[in-house]
Amino acid sequence: MTLTVTSRGGVPIRLTDERWAHIVEEHAELAGMREGVMRAVLEAECVLAGGAGELIGVLTLEAGRALVVVYREVSPDDGFILTAFLSSQLAKLYRRRQLWP
């Protein structure tokens, strides 16, 4: 099953079963958080620039801890999630260029 949400940039972003399996294989703590990962794209508190054209959506879960989703907007009509992880290193993350808001 492929889930799709609209990014803050207005682009449909998809998460395939294959990609989700890869994410939870590398980040087992995200098992059961598929909807949360999608919400982090849809309702990102901020969108940061990645190092190679990707976008980084950040959604705070609790003080000092955030769900981070890395995705690409390929065209105005298509995008996909690359990976997701939990982070408590928010100061390091926020050194990146902010694209939204």
C-alpha cells in the first residue's frame, strides 16, 4: 500500500511499502509510526534544505525530540520519502537553511 500526503510545498509525497520496510529496518523505533511519518510531511513545523536537493520535514514530538522525514519533490506532481528518523540533536538540525515557513 502506498500512502500519499501533500507537502508544505503543495507536492504529493508518497511512501511505498518497500521504502517503509527499509525505514523500519534501519530505524526500528519507528515501527508503528507510519502515520506519524506522513504527518511530519503534511504538518511539518519547518522544512529544511538537505545536502543534495532533498527536503527535511521536522515535527516536534516532545520537548527536545523530533520526527525527521527526508523527502524529494521530483516535480510539481510527484515526490517520495527517502528516510525518516527520530532526533534529539535539534540544534545541529536547525543549522540547515530553512525553506519553510
